[in-house]
Amino acid sequence: GEDVEQSLFLSVREGDSSVINCTYTDSSSTYLYWYKQEPGAGLQLLTYIFSNMDMKQDQRLTVLLNKKDKHLSLRIADTQTGDSAIYFCATRSNAGKSTFGDGTTLTVKP
Amino acid sequence: EAGVAQSPRYKIIEKRQSVAFWCNPISGHATLYWYQQILGQGPKLLIQFQNNGVVDDSQLPKDRFSAERLKGVDSTLKIQPAKLEDSAVYLCASSARTGGPEAFFGQGTRLTVV
């Protein structure tokens, strides 16, 4: 089946930039997503990028897509303690089927 | 606009018992998903509905899990009988159309099987 891989942990200092990386196998993915999950909560859609784009910026968030290498990254500028959470990368096929990674736990130290 | 509603939030049952979860998607959303999220893992799709029809149930353990969306609105997911390995958070999500970019998730039901 399709696979999405992420590193498990990332620790940064408050005010620094965070970069969370993801690789995927499904070359037919039409959309690629970043979700945020805080303890005890559901998944919050942060941003998504269409597969024919290579970059999307939304306030402090920048998504980069390298379709050739099947690599997706999420950069959070000026990371705050409130950004501490688990971040999930996900792909979606034309049929609407989503595949999620196992999440990257971001810890922001004051 | 109300979000995706799920109930109950928490459930503890003994193995071999039955349990049911309920989901009410965002009004007007045709596509509804049930995911299973085991602790430390990402969500795994169990079943996807388009209106009241099943689009994908390839990862649903059909010997014990069932789901329905009879009127194309709310949905129930049932486990009968439950096993210890079914302990997980069950997430419901909805989107306006299949393949559309945005899916919205409920807060989930945390199931503990003892």
C-alpha cells in the first residue's frame, strides 16, 4: 500500500524556525496536507498544497513540494510554544483516499 | 458553522463486548470518513461513504466492524465483538465532495478495551 514517512521528533527554541519533513510513495497524489493535533483533540487542517504547485505560503507557514523526490516540508517561522503539537503529513488520491504519516512531535522550548 | 460531532468522547468496555460510535458530519457534506488512530500512529482509513454508499472499505475488518450511513447524513460505526487491539481513537471526518481538498475532523472517540 501507499506509505508516508516522517521523522518522529523535532525540538526547537521559541522564535526559531521549524522544518518538518515528509516523504511519500503515491505519485498520483493530488493533494498533500499538513495537520496539527494537540493532546486530546482531533486533527486540525493547517494547510494543503495541490500537486502541481511547488510552494505555498500562508502567514507563518511555508509548504515546499518536491514532486520528483516525493518530498514535502512544512516550515513554521517564528515558532511559538503554542505550536507544540503533533504534525501529520497526509496525501490524498483522486478518489479521496488519504494516507497519513505517523506524525512528528514538535516541542518548542522557551 | 457547526463542526463534525462525535459521541461518546470516551468509552471503556471489556473484550468481547459490543460498542457503537456516532458521527454527525458538517451539514451538506456528502463524503464521510471513519479513521482508526492507534496511540503513536497516524489515522488509518476504515471506511469512506459518499452520501449513503460505500466508496472504500478495504481496510475495515469486516468480521467484527460494521458501519452504516442510512440516510446519507449521520453515521454509526460498530465493533462486535471488541478485541484488546481495537483500543484506539476513532475519528470521523467529512468533506464536501470526494477528492475535494478539505476534510474536517471531529474530536474522536477514545475506546479502551480491557
